[in-house]
Amino acid sequence: MSVHISAQKGEIAPIVLLAGDPLRAKHIAENNLQDIKLVNQTRNAFYFTGTYKGVPVTVGASGMGCASIGIYSYELFSEYDVQCIIRIGTAGAYTETIKLFDVVNVDVAYSESTYASAAFNMQGDHFSHQGKAYDIINETAKKLNMPLLNGNIHSSDVFYRSSHDTPEIAVKNNCGAVEMEAFALFANAKQLNKMAATLLTISDVIPTKQFISADQRQNSLAKMTQLALESVVSIHNSL
């Protein structure tokens, strides 16, 4: 076990899907995996390990923000020998050209966060996806005939801000959407030489104020979940 995860060694699969919400992780595990076992519930951050098409996979919670996913992903990589983490989350679109329910495979996460510099003395305001998971996700989407966007996103440290303008870092770097975790996940993976990708379903469009209700989110993320799980099979076969 680690400081924040009570699973025993061997109870976490080499590939992990991380959702922000522990109840979303529970929903995904119970509706998509076979032979599931609850392996962690410390702080109510549920982690379930099971199989998908015979491939072992763990689905768990990351919490919100770089600090939270920074802790969980680091411990998964370093204490449980996880080889690949795919974040499966939601994002707000900065532009009306991106629609509700669109799925984005993140190229680069830009952020004002000090996470990487404080943790690893890694300088810079952006990190790319790490390893081959990103390409495998793109290939899997084509096989499934599933529309998939690729692009840069803004990993913000704040949800509420006084200005309603799109932040300068997002405008400058053509970030189509905003979330709060990918930057830290990618930084950890780079530091520890692991694989990491981020899939995001657009849950709100900021300029038009359109949004998916909290109750709708679990079921509306099914397309992204299927893509992630099918990608896990291919990633597993490539390890």
C-alpha cells in the first residue's frame, strides 16, 4: 500500500483509468468490467480492479486539480508499478466550434500551475501526452468509427475566476478546452518514464453556457469510456 491508496501490491493493474469522481469510477467498473474487486476506499477514493475482454484494468478516482491527481498518479506509477494511466474526464470548451459530448484526445496540456517546477524542478508551462497510449487511442477510435478531436487544452488551477475572458495562456497556445488535471499527470509520467494520456468529454461550452447536468454525466460519458477500455486492450498487448 501507499500513503493514500490502501490496495495491496498486485491488486492494481498495470493500466489504470482515472476519473475525477469516485462515483463515476464505481459506475464505470460496475457496468463495464468483469470479476471486479474493490481494492481501495481510503478517503472514499474508490479503486476497482477487474477485467475487460480478459485484460486486467483498474478504474479509480483522481480527485480534482493538479495537486490531487499529482498524488494519486505518482503513487500508482511509483508504488504499484503502473505502466499507463489514462485520465477520463470532462472539460469546458472555450469555443463554439467544439460541441457538447465531443471527445478530445489531448495533445499538450498548458498550465499556470507550479506543480511540475515545485515537485521536480521541471520548467515550462506545458507537457505533452507520454508514450504510445495517445497514438493507440487515435487508432482505436478509427477502428470503432468514433469521431475524436485532437488538440491542446488548458489545465487550470482554478474553477472560478473574476474575469470571464479566456485566459491568455489558452488563447496564446490555441487551447480549445479547459480542465484541471492533465498537466500534472503528464508531468509525473515524464518524470517517471511512464505512459499517460487524457481523454475528455466536453461537458459544457463556456461561450454559450450550454452544459450537461451532473445527473447526465455518468451515462453521457459512455462513448469515451468505451474508447478508453478498447484502447486498454491494445495497450496491454503492446506492453
